[in-house]
Amino acid sequence: NAGVTQTPKFQVLKTGQSMTLQCAQDMNHNSMYWYRQDPGMGLRLIYYSASEGTTDKGEVPNGYNVSRLNKREFSLRLESAAPSQTSVYFCASSEALPADTQYFGPGTRLTVL
Amino acid sequence: GEDVEQSLFLSVREGDSSVINCTYTDSSSTYLYWYKQEPGAGLQLLTYIFSNMDMKQDQRLTVLLNKKDKHLSLRIADTQTGDSAIYFCAETDSGYSTLTFGKGTMLLVSP
């Protein structure tokens, strides 16, 4: 089992460019999450998907869109990147809602110039 | 909304006990968690406690919950240099659909 995988590991964008961060899990989990981690801010939830076919906003959804492509995959899209979106992005999954353990991917380090 | 507060930094010597503290605001929280993040990695669950418990012990880890004061602590006995990491406290929201994380406590263990 690979667990939760994320691609790419690193990315540099120019302001206004778009990109999609990919996340996949092989644990047959129902719920998936996208977080961003910034120095001094901890982890903040961007979007989550409680089950296949549903998505909901978290604490900081502005500037992002998500797609729950199937049970395994949950992507995060930045349509027009801004320097304020420079961060480390983590994907996580859990069997059900967060009362179950969340398993985290290794993260994507994104820099927007 | 929910808010989770932690001290930002703790430094201990190898072999000592470490105590990391956390306060939370959501009185309806049912589960409270401790996650560990090593440099360059994602978060890993260390342990969790159900809100009807006062204490949970798991090998070197002891979690204490004071529900009246909304205070959670993580004690690491015989702290090792490999315990150096950032430790996050987290609570469920009232609908159990998301977690709210604290800002994390960086634990530095010196030889």
C-alpha cells in the first residue's frame, strides 16, 4: 500500500498561472481532505469530500476548486495563482469522517512568484 | 467557531519528560487528537482521546483531558532525540465532519 500519494512534490508558478494538484489514496477511504500549511498558521482546511460525489468548503476555500474524480482521487485546482497561495499543501484521507484516523500525504511545496 | 491554542516551542533534554499543552473552545468536541509532523513529511496520528475519558496511556505517551477547563496535554516519557518534531493538537467540529488543528508545538530534544 502506497497510502496517500501527491503529485507534484514541488512546483513554482508565476502569478496568474493555473495548475492542478493531484492526490490519490489506495486505502478505500471514503473521506478526503485538502489542507494548506503556512508558518505560524498551522494546518487550515481548504476543501473536503465526505464521500464520493460530494465536496464541501473548509476554512479557506477562496481561490481554489476541487474535484472528487472517483473514490481514490481528489484534486485541487488553482485557476489563477497568487503569491498568497505560496504554501505547503497536504492531502489526507480517512475511512469515514474525522473520527477516524486521517492519513496524510507527503505534501506539495508550491511557490507563486 | 472552533479554536485550538498551543504553545509554539518546547525544548527538553534527552531522557526528560516532555509535556505539550493545548486548549480548545468547542465544548461539543467528541474526539481530540495528537498528530506528529517530522521535517519534510505529512502529519501522522500519535493518539486520540474520546471526550468521556480523563486519561489515555499508550507506551511512552500519556494524554490527559480536563474537560471542564477544555485543556488537553500530551506527556512523552523518556524523550528521545527522535521525538523532535512538531506536535499538533486537533479537535472535531460539532458535526464530526472536519478537524480543527492548533498551530503546532515544535519540540526540540537535545542530547
